[in-house]
Amino acid sequence: MARKPSSKTEFVLFDVVYNDGSQRSNRRVPKEILGGIDGDNPARAVIEEQDREIAERSGQSMPEIKVVKRSA
């Protein structure tokens, strides 16, 4: 029997290293924005936007991102 198409968004997990040496793991990025000619580059913009939202809510600034790579 065939499966029904799923409406939930699938995510790819990324590890983020910041300039101050701190690291956050398993940051979720929607799978549909990745791939193509840009590869994983759009993930950085999504994670930066997530950081802006986190900083806005917490009142604390987030350090600048140094490296973004897929989680193993």
C-alpha cells in the first residue's frame, strides 16, 4: 500500500561554532532550502535569523558565527 504524502517539513541538523569558541549542536534548517547550486550556504542565513530571534527574546546578543557544518 502506498504512503500518503507527508505535509510536515523535514529538517537537516547543523552544528554551529561561534567566534568566541562556543558551539551549538543540532540546529534545525528546513531541508527544502538546501541543495542546488548554493549547497548548504543558505543554512547560515537561516541560523543567523534564528540567532537574531533568540537574542531579541533573551535580551542578550549572540556571538558572530564562525563555522556552520552538518551534524554527523
